Amino acid sequence: MHDIIIIGAGVAGCACARELSRYSADILVLDKAEDVCCGTSKANSAIVHAGYDAAHGSLMAKLNVEGSRRMPALAKELDFAYAQCGSLVVCLSEEDRPALQKLYENGCANGVEGLRIIERDELAAMEPNVSDQAVAALWAPTGGIVCPFGLTYALAENAAKNGVQFQFNTAVTGLHPLADGRGWAIETDRGALEARCIVNAAGVYADVLHNMADADHPMRITARRGDYFLLDHTAGQHVRHTVFQLPGKYGKGVLVTPTVHGNLLIGPTAIDVEDKEATATTAAGLDEVRAKAGLAVKDLPLRQTITSFAGLRAHEARHDFFIGEIAPGFVDCAAIESPGLSSAPAIGAMVADIVRDSLHLKENPAFDPTRKGILDPKTLDFAARAALIKQNPAYGQIICRCESVTEGEIVDAIHRVPGARSLDGVKRRTRAGMGRCQAGFCSPRVMEILARELGVDQSEITKSGGDSKIIVGTNKDIF
């Protein structure tokens, strides 16, 4: 009998785990994937929204603004990449100005600080590559960008540091209240579990779990696919801020934003799909991004695209977050679509308050709010880097040429808790494989390091868990 089982190890689930680790409790996080951050949290716009867009009075608006305010301090506390670069919503037509004014007023009502409408001259000075049709923009200085992997791993590692356990490759197949009323039974494909309280943070599958717990008030979550282009570092300075297009007579465009790692990101689409695993890009989706990409920003260097990808967000028709105790000991953290990443710190705090009050939890006197990220030798000066390599030569072995990732960083990523167990696990933690060649050069060496550090044969190493094995057979025997 666990005190709390959190179903879902995305950014919302990990934020809940980290905040709940402030209390003395037996906490387990379950996920059907092979690692933290394998669902919506791994494929999104990586934006920390300021909070001007969500409907005033909604839970989404409240938690977006609060989450955005918490992010700078949290980035320092948990040592993940974050930059408060600000965002612009570009108005491309004078007839759309009323919509821009309405967005400004909504943001002010939501409590977003520093909002103002800027005119063409100031906008062009801030963003020289803004569209020639741009007439004005809403400037939100509190908007930012973050590494979504880095944020999720930081939350998970800090939760683990404070006693939270993680169990992967475990799909929930059923759940029901225990007959004695003291908690819940959870059926999984790896056996049965029991918990006094369940937190449902299952992303696009949160409706399935919700409906098991409260069939009288059904929820339906639609998987909404978003396609993106990621451009090389050489295109990373094409814009300096996150640039949105105000929906208007030209339709709803796509955003253009720098990333915290120096790339340029363009997207997404918003296409509802039936399949909750449909993360493949489509020609039609990418064509839509390509067609809309230049509406707010001109001369986009799309030839410098190094990869395209798609992610799914958990859309519910009422377009709000659903967080609350819907049955004794069952807490929904559902319909967490954009701005879920921005809201995650506040979502975690809200869920923790609900569970604390439900279970009458006491504070964990040993709680440590800090976490140190993977050391990046590139951030050190020459003398410090030389000293590091002398102490540990693995930091002098470059494995990923495109991103200059060393063996020392990869080894560190593997031995963290929870640590990397696949090529994608290493990639998202260290960026080995995220560069221009998209792992074409470094994959064999990363596989060797994974096999060595995990004590398994290379044939057991996968790209992303499950059946995604890289080696499927041998064509020569080695004696």
C-alpha cells in the first residue's frame, strides 16, 4: 500500500511528485514508457507563456500566470535552462487592432505584468525580420523559453532525491476503489498495486483513467497533433523573442521562436487525431507550417531545417485544466494542454495542496529543494575545463561532434535517478544526437557507452525503449 501513486511521468506528473516530496509519504510514479518525459512533454513549443491568452477567470489563466512567475526562481533552484526573452503577438492588419487590444485587456485582467502594445517602428527595432505587413504587436516581457526535457528531468530528479520512486514500462489497465474504502487498487500489465491516493496525470490518456474513477461524469480528451520544424544553430538568431501571430483575417499562423540551446523552432499545427499515439509528422501538416511560417516573420531560412517532429496535446472541449479530487482519494490532473508546460510549477503546487489535505500529510523535514544539472564543460573557462579533464578524462572525449557532448556528460546522464536507458534518454538529457547530423555520427559510440555503463549487450540498447532496438542481428561472428 503506497500513500500516493502518480500515473504519468510527464512535466505535470513530475511537478506533482516534486511538490508532494515536501511531505512525508510513500510516493510512486508510474509510466507506460521507458523514461520520464516521453509523451506531450517531449514534443512541444518549449514556451513559458506570459498568461495573456487564457480566458480570464479560468484555472488555466490562474495557473499559467503563477507558473510563469515561479519559473525563474525554479530554474535557479533546479538548474535547468530557461531564458526570459519575452514574447510578441504580431498584428498584421489595422482591422485586427481591436483583437490585439482585447488580448492586451485580457492579459491585464489575468495579472500579467509589463504588457503593452508597441507600434511598427519599435517592433521592427526589436525584430528586424518581422513581416513588412506588421502594424503593431503585444509585447509581454515576462514570456520566456525553457528546455522542456531539462525542466521535466530536473523535477523528477529532485523528487527522487527526496524519496519518490519511479517505475517505468508499466501500463495501467484498470483501477477501482478498495472494498474497505481505504484507497484504490490499480491493475497494470506488471501486476497489481494499491494506494491511498491516485494522482491522474496521464496526459492524453487522463480521460481513460478519469472515466474509470467517475463514469457518471465522463471526460473526453482529444489528441491534438502539432507539427514543427527545428532549424540549425546558424538560424538561431533570426528572431530574438518568441513571435506569435495574432489570429485575424490571415488565419492563425504559427510561432517562430529561438530555443534555449540556440536553434530556431517553427510551428505548430493543430490537427485533431483519433489515435493517441499518432506522433508521426505528415506531409500535409508540414506543408501547413511551411505555408504559414512567413506570415509574421520574413526570410525564414527553412533550408536550414535539421529535423521535423510532431507532438500531441491533451485537448478537452471546454479548454481548461481539470484539477481536483473527483472521488475520495482520486485526484485529476487532466486536460493539461498548452500552456501546461508554463503552468507546471503551479499545477504541482495545487495538486500537492489537495493531496496533503486529503491524506493529512506532514512536512518532510529532510526535503531538499535543490538539484544540480549535468555538468556542461563548454560553460567552463579554459583552465577549469583543463582541470576537469585531468581529473576525469571522459570529459575530454567528444562523442557528439555537432553539439560537442562529451563522454563524461553521457555517463553522468546514465547514472542519474531516474537515468537514461536509451539513445533518446541520452539525447534529451545531454543533446548528444540533437545536432545537424541527427545522431548519424554519435549513435554507435553512445550505444557502446550505454551498454558498458548498464552492463548489457549492445543488442539490448534501444532508441526509445520497447521494441525500438537498433541491432536486429549480426552478419559476422566474432571469435
